Amino acid sequence: MIRRTRSSTLIVNGIEYNEYPSPGQLVKLMERKWANELLNSGSVRLRKLEYYRRWENDLLGDPNDGEGLYHRRGHPMEAGSINDVYGWCLSLPDIPSTRISLLAHHGGYDCMVRIHAPEEFFRRAQDWLSAHLNGFLLHCGRVNYNRGEEVDEQTLKSQKFHFNVFQKDPRFQDDMEYRMAVTNSTFTSLPGDHLDLALGDCTDIISIEDLPDSA
């Protein structure tokens, strides 16, 4: 079942998408010990967006993550979220190998996970949320690298819901990020800065690869 919202996102089987269908594949750099947990038990840790703002690593952390910003006639038009939002960051599969090497070096990652069926992966995440956390909403989409751009009035009026969650500074554009976000719509915060999902065996839709040669 597909339903279009007033903000032009699409609700597909209970999952909100900025674009649909989702990419055919997605990749994520990880430490191999966590990649094995993801592969074998579907272990996914989403972090509150505030967590990424606090990272001191300028290549990986964004001090404005989740804080949308455009300019209209030179005036800043900001947007944020009053709800807790958790993010899990992936990349489109054509991310340059040179960027992969740079991110891996700065993040301490030693392998790359490839999700061969993203929509099925998101469905499993949605099923887990429905079973364990009522009121936690799954939202997926590409990240737009247009924070701070000057835009016209029509652009401001046509922004998708929670566009701020999917907006970053142009200096991050080589990451080619695709984001899985979970919004807590209950107004009752959970303790801690993360949300752990357990999706079960994912060996049918996920593989682990060595890091590509950037030469």
C-alpha cells in the first residue's frame, strides 16, 4: 500500500520514504565485529542526531546534524525537530573508493557491509519497531547537501517532512549518504543516546566485504 503525504513523502507499508523505490543496494563502513553482529543477528544501533553533533572528528561528525537551514532573500530559515530522532547512516553503492578509504581511516572501520535488498531490510526494521516501540516512526531517504542555500519561496513551501534530518553541508557530499531515521513521536524520551534493534538473521540480504582498493 502506497500513500502520498501532504509534504510529498510516500508511506509504503508503514515506512516513510523521501523517494521511492529505495536504492537497489546500500553500503556501510563498519568494524568487522559489529558487521558480523549485523549479519548474523540483525543488530542495528541508531544514534540520536545530537550524538553526531558532538563528534570531534570533523570528517565524520556534523555539528549541525538535524538542524535544517535555507536562506530566503538573505535571511536564514531554520528548522529542527522537537522529537528525538535517531539516525543510521549508509551510503549509495557508487560512493568513490577514495572517499571510502578516507572515512575508514578516520573512523577505524575495517570492512564494508552491503545491503542487497534495502527495502526488505527497512521492512524488518519497521516490523521490530511495531512489535517493541509503539509510536516510533521509520523514515528513509537520501541526504541532500544543500544546507545554507539561497532558495525561492516555492522551494521552502515544498519541503518534505523532517527535511532537516536529511540535509547536510555541501562539504559532506562525497559521502553520498542515505539515512534511516527513527522519530520518537511519543514525547517520552528513552534513556541514553541510542536505540538498538535486533532484526534477526540477515545473511539472506547482507554481505560483508573487504574495503575496496582506492588506488
